[in-house]
Amino acid sequence: MIDTSEVLSANGVDLLYGETSAVRNAQISLHRGEVAAITGQSGSGKSSLLYCLAGVLPVACGEIRFEGHSLGSLNDEELSALRRERFGFVFQYGELLPELTVEENTALPLRLAGRRKADALAAAGEVLGRLGLADLHRRRPSQISGGQSQRVAVARSLVHKPAVVFADEPTGSLDSSNATAVLEEFLTLARSQGTAVVLVTHDTQVAARADTRYTMCDGILTAQGRVAS
């Protein structure tokens, strides 16, 4: 039986930048294997909320829980370990390290977690193969296309089989054809692993692929409900 239990939640979360409220009373519940999309205009607070959920930004009030444990109870070292070992991240421009090969970039989360190089590279090769990138493993980021770079970023976010992936405009720098292909591969692989995904996007077509949708406006998150299958 597939585990669909709650993995991440936010309850009454506020985020302040000085005296400005970036996030106000946010409520969200994310289950294993679920993809949740947050849409909104630039400056609406959606990326700020994403980084609160990932434990990167400290909240002013409210609580974020991961697997039943409050992120507020963790110290900096514990939060760093959580982000390194249980979370994955995909950014708009991939953020690959130019000095590393495709397979080394993909294997990076495993290496940071202490896995042997040979084992980490083998796991990276498996994920790259599933994303159609096996023949690029020795190339460096400067030697591959934008769409390929974003696929590598997706592989890197999933190689350590995280519980949650946080994706901040993961297709924003791609044309529509590449965006569709990358998103399809990303969501298929994430769901097959039981990984939950929080996806921030401006693109309503990207958001339409999610299981659950939210909109954000002036720091206020509104649930739009579960997408009909």
C-alpha cells in the first residue's frame, strides 16, 4: 500500500521583513506523493512561503511541521541536515556548479550526506538515465542546453529520494516545449518515489499539472482545492 500520510504542514504561519508582512496566516497540508502548486504575481509572497516551508526563513509566528516534528524546535545544525538529507530543491535557473560534470552535480546531495563517491555516482547515473540524460554524464553545464541543465537540476533534487522537493519556478527559464517535457519527467519520477512536491510558478498550465492548487496575493495563501483527474 502506498503511504499517503501527511509529511509537511504549516499552521498560521507569518513571515515579516522588518515591519512588512510577506506571509500572513498561511495554512497548508502536504501528503507523500502529492504535488501542490502555488501561483501568484511577483512579490505576492509565494517564494517566501516556500523558503519558510523548507526551514530556510524563520517564521514570525505559527508552526511548520515535518513528519510530525516542529521545525522551530530544531537548531541550525539539525535544520541544515534536514535540508541536506530529507529535502530537495529545484530553482528557476538550475544553479548547477560549473566545475562539476553532470553526474557529479547530480550526485552532490549524496556526497554531502557522506555517501561513497562510487555509490553516489552510480545512483546519479540511474536517475539521469530515467530522465534521458545518460549520455551527458561526463559533460559540464556549459556543454549542455538549458532544458538539459534543468533536467539535471531535477535529477539532483531527486537522487537522494527526499521526502519533499521545493521547486521555485522550475520551468520559468524554459520555452514551452522544454517546460512541458521537464515538468512531465519531474512529476512522474517524484510521484513514483512517493516524494511530495511544493511547486511555485507563474504559469497556470504548469500549476494545472498539480494535485492541489493554491493562489497567493499580498502574502495571503488561498486554497483552490484538489485538481480533478
